[in-house]
Amino acid sequence: MNYLLAILLPPLSIFLAGRPILGIITFLIWIPALFLSGGLTHPMFILLAWFIIFEGRNRQA
């Protein structure tokens, strides 16, 4: 479920993955990046969120 959320709202997904400070910082960078690049940077934030979710699952196991 968190991977699907990472596609739509990467900062929220990062926040829910247990990295709240990184989620807030990502949100502050994500909003201007969406408007200034026309959405071209969105895949970069998706990959970041997926990496953090994957890292969090490996850390717990």
C-alpha cells in the first residue's frame, strides 16, 4: 500500500515509512519542483520514496 502511495504522494509515503523529518524536507522541495519543472522531477521523488520504504523493510527484518 505504501508503494502505491509513493507514486501519488512521495513525501507522505516517506513520512509514513518512519522518516518524518525527511518527509517534511522532501515535501518542501517537492512542491516547488513540481511547479517549476512541470512534473518532470516527480519520478525522482518516487524512486526516493521506494528506496526509503525498501530500506525500512530490510532494517526491520
